[in-house]
Amino acid sequence: MNLFIFLQVWGFQLGASGVYTDRVSVFVMEGDSVTLNTGVKTNQQEKIKWFFNNTRIAQINGDLSKICTDVQCNEGTERFRDRLKLDHQTGSLTIMNTTNTHSGHYKLQIIGSNTISETIFSMTVHDVPVGETNTKSVKEGESFTLDPGVIKNTNYVITWYFNDTFIAEITGDQSKNCTDVQCKERFRDRLKLDHQTGSLTITHTRNTHSGEYTLQISSGSIIIRRQHSISIISGKSLNGTVTNWVVYVLAIGGACVGVLLVVVGVTGQWYKKACLYKGCSLAK
């Protein structure tokens, strides 16, 4: 099952006004984070503006930056509230936790002293397929595989992180796993990277493998990120939980039986006293 599809279609155009325009098409799944890169480093002479469907949503002018907060930007839908992140060094724009309301045209405009360049990102956000989830529970000792869900391209750089720590990467035909001490100790002989699909498998899992696994796919001016929450459940804990429930149920059952016996005993004593008082026969 594809988690998302990532595609770029480039075009180049020089308009009559001298504006240079690139065009990029992006297809992502709901919940992804997308970074639209400028490919430049800002300076005092440049202005960088971002538009969504012709509405300005972010801007850098010298040392000053601004992200829209007005009603027009959100159109009463809270479309971009707490979802926009602007890089002050490059002017790149990140849209986090995307929804289908973020589908549309994003225009980047870089205004220099003598030139104006534009890049138009046409982004389509697709709904997550029914039954698909990014949260998974795995029994300790079992293996699990994280699939990027894309048709691998030599232009893609596929990188995997665990709790923001690099653990694996595929660049073209080259691949590498983490080498730092902390990462190697946790994942020693447990990481398996598929060169054909970019999928990552963690074998012989332990509870230390619980956490956030982030997939990042980079290509040209686009970076897409997707998170997977993995919880490793101890078999001992599961057995202990089941045992505790059994003991709990038996205790409740025993308590109920005890209460019933007390009630029956009290009722019997009351009946005997009533018969003695009225002179009835207990043999009946």
C-alpha cells in the first residue's frame, strides 16, 4: 500500500516581463510534512514572498519575516494555523500535518535588484486509505518493516530517523546505516535496508526500539516527511496483564459468592425465627 506518491514535473519559462518561472508538481498523503525549498540563502537585497492561491502567506524582507495570521489567509477554516514554518536562512517554507485543504498552488517569488524569479508548486494532498495507520504495536522479538510507499528513483534521497537521530539512508545506488555509538548499540545487527524500495526493517525488536521513526524523501526543491509511531510490547508484560485480569475476575467472582452465602445464611436464620414465633413447621 503506497503511503504517498512523490512526483516532480519541471518546466522553465521566461515571460515577457522578464520573470523566470519554474513549475513543480507534488503529490502527498494527508498528514505528511512538506518543505518547499528556495534553493538560495537570503540576503539584505532580496525579498522572498510565498503565496497560496494568490494570497500571500509568508514573507522575508531583509531581517524581517512574517507569516500570515489574518482571516483572509485562513479563510475561516484555520487552514494554516500552527502549520507554517519559515526558514530565516533560506526562505524555505514548510507546511506541517497537511490536510486536503492545503491542496493548491504555492508560488515562491524571489525579488532581487535586477531580476524576479518564480517557482510554482502545484500540490495535491490525498486522503489516507481506509484502515491505514501510522501507529503500530509490535510484540518484543518480532520484526517490523516501514515502507516508504514510493517507486524508488535515483534522484531521491531516502533517509530514516529514529527520534530525530539518523539511522539509515539511500542515495542513488549508495546506502549507509548509522555509525555513532548510541545508534549502533541500539540497532546493532538489527537494521535491514531494501535498496530496491527504500523500506527499512528492524529485526529482533526490544522495548528500546519504541519511538518515532521518520521517513524523509528529498528530491530537488522538495522534502517530504512522514512519521511512524512504533510501540514494542513485552511478551512478559502481556502475560502478566492477562494473569492479572484472570486473578481480578476470580477475586470478584469469589467476593460475589461470599456475599451470596452471607445473604442466604441471614435469610435462613430470619426464616427460622419467624417460624418459631408463628408456630409453623420447618419441615415444609
